[in-house]
Amino acid sequence: MRITKISVKGLFGMFDHEIELKLESRITIIYGPNGVGKTVLTEMVHGLFQHNYELLGATPFQHLRVDFDSGESITVARLEATNRLSIQYDDGTAEIDLPFQPVILDEDGLIEVVKAHFPEIGVVYKGGERLFMFGYEDDLDSDMYADQISLDVLPLLDRTDFFGWLYGFSEEPSYWSESLPFAEMPDWFRQNFGGANKRIHTDIIRTQRLIGDDEILISPLIPTPDERLPVDAYFIPTPERRVSKFAKEFRDSLLRALQSAADLEDLQALVEIERPFKLFQDIVNGRLLFKSLKIEDYEFTFVADSGDEVSLSYLSSGEQQLLILYYHLLFEIQPDTLVMIDEPELSMNVVWQRNFLKDLQRIIELRKFDVLIATHSPQIIHDKWDWVVHLGEKVDD
């Protein structure tokens, strides 16, 4: 199911926007001056389908509506003078289901719910500061009193991941107790927008955050008779940049794909698996200067025109960003997902900006997803102004 239109009324108490997605090209560009809500609107749409109702509740607006190519629609309305939301689903027939009013908890409220219902998840502290992070493990051993168990800690910068995980239990109502505030979920929501089998998928790429240092967060768990909570937490920062992590992911994904084809003994499957890797190499090499990307023995390396190998650490921020962005689009997005990219022009030179849509078209032709781009750059748009939806009546000088 594909999104066809996004409409918002009363954004910031000032703006009414309507965005008709360009279904044929699969690329829609929203363009306008600062302050009209381009980024916020993409985050609202992503928040809706990732169950980040805290973000929606904190954003000033009256109505948000999303229409689909099936004739269905979903509308979010803010209940007057509150941060509460009412979500209405229309399946395209005369029957209208009862609205869903999701529970919106502040940080204290959510932590209390977690402590009461999910004892394997704990609040993490750094010094005296309480951080909104949780560590969990699916198959905890019931007898863990002898040793400390190290659990990965999930950093929740916007709580989207945690709420998506929590609402994912909606497909198994037996997990819920009657007192859990998330239990009142209508069937239409559970079947269409809740859990792993939801019909709508979105992804948001915040370009300014694509590269940076990774940090591993570890929490030692010491169980107690009454509850299992981390009694302490420590941080292990690593100097490894995301591009280095990405290189390992690239190798692992290539090996898994080739092994899968080998297990099936399917030569056509092998050809299909190799296509995105070859396209990735072709696009990247079409943008790089003075060096080229080589893929050999499941590894990729960069080789200078002189023949010397170039370390990943010596790639520019723009080159690293290009690698991670195109890899994510080619290998981590499922078909018919709406991918929202905020300001892709960051760290791109003018030539890269002018060719960005061409690269994107080649990727979309292979992967079959939709893209909504928020940009200030005429160079990104280049000669595709018919794909543009203008937001805001005023324009910058």
C-alpha cells in the first residue's frame, strides 16, 4: 500500500499544507523557505507510523491526514487544548471505525509502566543523570543471580524505536495485562498499523546525522529478588566511525546474500543478488574523483588513481555520507516504503547535487520505493521542477 497524499492543517497555528505524491516518478520534492515546517511534517508522518505519539502530541497542529492508493485514509486530530490525539481510520467504505486515542506518557509515566510490566527492561543512569534508555534481552535465563549479565542498552533519542517495539506486542494481546495503558487498541489499528505485519512502512533519513562516531552502551544487570534492574551502567565509546561499521555490514550482507543463493542453487537468484552491489559500485564510482571503489572477495576498498589503497578514515565527510546514504537506500529499504530525506544537499558539492535525482532514479528503478525530499537546494531539483510541491506562499529573496 502506497501513500498518495499528505495533508496538514494548522501546523504551528499558521500553515495548511497539501502534498500530492508523484506516484509515477516515485520522487516528490517539497521546497520552501525556512520556517514553513518541511522537516517537521516529514517527522510527523514518520512518527505516526512508528507510533511516536509523543512527537505528534508535542507538535502544534490541528489535523494530519494521510491518503493511500487503496482508497483508505488515516487522520490524526489534536483534541482541543491538550496534547491528546484522536486517530480515525477510513477504509474507503461507508463504515467508519471508532477512533483510536493512543496513550501519551511523559518520561516518568513511561518509566513506571516499564517497571511494572517489563521487569527485564531497566532505566539507565550516567552519574546522577537519568537517561531515557533501556536494555532488554528476549531470552533471559531465570537463574541469573550468580553473575552479572551484560545487556545491550538501546539509546532512545526520540523514543520511536521503543514505542514501535512496545506496540509491536499488539499482535499478541495475551502479552498485555488489563492494567497496561496501551491495551485498548482497536482491531483496525492492530491489523493495519500495529506490529510487524503493518501495511505502511516509512523511513526517515536525517542527512546531518548520517556520519559520526558510534558509541557502544553496556549495562551490567544484577538481578534482585523483587525486580531485575540495572544497578549501574557504564559507557564504552569507540573511535570507530559509522563508515567503518558500514564496511563490515556491507561484507556481512554480501556474504549472506551469496550464501542464500548458493543454498537455493539458483543462478537467477545469484544474478538478482549481485545487481544492487554492482549498481552501488557504479553509482559511487560515478561520483568519486581521484579514487575508485573496488569490490573483491566480499570486501570493498578504495584505490587512488596512483594505485595506492585509500583508508576509509581518509574519505571526506561528503564521501562517507554518500556511501552510507546510497547503501541504506539500496540494501535496507523494502519496496513501497515512503523514504523521507531531509536536506540531502548537506556535504554534497554542486555536481553531486545536480546528479542526486539521477542516482536516486536508478536506485528506485531497482528497489521500488517512494521518496519525499525536503530541500532548500535548487541544484538538487535541477531540471525536475515538475516534481516539486511548494510550501509557504512567501519565498526567500
